[in-house]
Amino acid sequence: MREMNFYPGPSRVYSSVPEYIYEAYMEGIMSINHRSDEFMTLMESTKKILRERLLIPDDYEIAFTSSATECWEIIAQSLTQKGSQHFFNGSFGEKWASYAGEIVQTKISQFGINEKLPTGDISKDIDVLCVTQNETSNATQVAMKSLEMLRVENEDKIIAVDVTSSVGGVMIDFKLADVWYASVQKCLGLPAGLGLMILSPFAVQKAEKMAVRNRYNSLLHIIENTRKNQTTYTPNVLGVYLLNRTQEASKGIKTIAEKVENRFKAYEAFFEENGDFQFLISNPAVRSHTVLALESKEVELLKSQARNRGLILGNGYGPWKNSTFRIANFPAIKSREVEKLIEFFKKAI
Ligand SMILES: *Cc1c(COP(=O)(O)O)cnc(C)c1O
């Protein structure tokens, strides 16, 4: 690839992807029927590999969707009886709340970008709690410790967590929530067009209890199908295949998370030493390690100079569009690309 892409999604795909696409074509994967034994074997194997590589508990179900966005609606339609409470400090969490608000009662719990998850004020008439664990728009993250507090204090509620830009890059303790969802074009290093849903036994029970069947993506249908290693509609078979091959080749989340963490530390050390850059998130405890947002006086100039050297920086997002740029710290990015980027910043300042 000519360009080194640090955009936080869609982002760099694993360099093995072209080879796997070629093999998928040669093996006829792109044309298999999604009710065939061949597909069911692929799906079963993909779920098994994901479970092993990402350390997903044995009693959690794994299902495929089309995107993370689709999961917002699935959670509101198929898992929310009374209402959902939304904790967010950025654009993705806000959009989730607004989609859910069209379907069910919602309560908004907004918090500051440098604040911890506010776990105290939980409404009585709410049965689903919604958290964006890694807020890609402003590069904040919710610590597993905070999710643990939320879990301990709300055993009776469904906790749903958006891990779109963290799953596959950081260690996640899946026992701390009931619904985890993501799409594959961020830390999983694949082309967009496939979503992932990971469900606790409690979430499955709730879907069975609500028994919503009148939606094209009713969760009960999704669960019944995934248990047969099928999907409700014709899925992105190539995406499933690529997930299978890339995860099979992966050393597992522990090793990957260590690599991501070391790179984050290198970035942090560099930017904290340089007065020309400031982390948008000043509180290191809530700073994302997979997406970095940096303030600079010369954002536009930096982006264009970087582009001239084949380095694509991410734009700022929403209210931070003009004052910040973002860097994806995703596993598929090569070490030499990270080195090139840091070298570029050294010369630019
Ligand atoms: C990218 C992203 C989404 C949306 O993903 P789609 O694949 O476009 O549905 C949702 N939430 C977060 C946190 C994201 O980073």
C-alpha cells in the first residue's frame, strides 16, 4: 500500500487480506450458499477462533450483524422493555441514544470528556444501561473498573457496551456486561461491512422473554440462527472468512494488547514532551489507548504535510473537528509505519 493510514476507521487492513481474498475466490467461498454445510462449518470455526483469540467466555453467544450501528436498533427493539439509560461524552454514544430514543424511553447521562463513568444515578424505570467503552470521536475510554462498578450495582439490568474501536486491540473482561458489539473495520483490521455481537446468558434470556419476532433483525432470530451456525439474512460471507483467517493467524488478544499498549506508551511519551501537541483528553485515566486525539495550532498544515509524505491522519470529529487530529493505534498498523509517523512529527515541530 502506498499510503500509511492512521484514520480511526475505516483504517489499515491486515496486509494478509489481499492473499486471503484471493484464496477465498479460489476456494469458491464468495459464492457459497449461507444455508450450506460449507458455510455452517466456516461460521462454527470462526466463532471458535474468536472465542479463543479474544477470550470470550464459553457460555456467551457470538453472532454476526451488518454493522455496529445496526446493534443500536437491535438493543432497543429486542432487549429493552421499559427504557434505556445512555452514558456518553461523545458523538457515537450520543447517536446511539438518539436512535434508541425513537424506539423506547431513554434517559441521558452525559459526562465530561475528562470524567469517569458516572455510575451512581441509575433510574428505576430503566432496564438497559448503554455505555460506549471506547468513544472514537474524542478518544476517551471507560475503564474496565468502571464497568465492574456498574455491573456490581446493577445485577438485574442488561448492560450493553459499544466496543467498536477497542475489541481486538485491548483486553476486555466480557463477564462485566451482557451485550458487546463492534464492527470489523477498526481494531480487527478488516474492510467494513460486518458487525459482531457477543451476548451473555442473561441477554439471551431477556431476548427469549421479550420474544420480538417482527423485525428483520430481531435478536431472537439472530440467536436461533447463530446456534445453527447460520444467519437470518445472507451475510457478508467474505467478511466472515477474512475474520476467520486473520484471527486464526493472530497471536491472541494478550499479545496484541501488549503491542498496542507499548505503542501507546511511545506516542504518549513523545507527545507529552512536545509543547506543540496536547492530548485533547488531559486525564490519562480516561484516555483511549486505541484512538488518540491531539490538539495542535496547525492541524490543517500538519494533515497536509503528512499527506504529502503518504501519512493519513484522522480528522477531528464533531466539536473537535478543526482543533484536533486523530491517530488510530490499531493492531494492523505496522511498527515501521508508527516509526515513520513519529519521525514525521519530530521533523514537523
Ligand atoms: C465506527 C463506530 C461505530 C459505527 O460503526 P459502523 O460499522 O459504521 O456501524 C459505532 N460506534 C463506535 C464507537 C465507532 O467507533
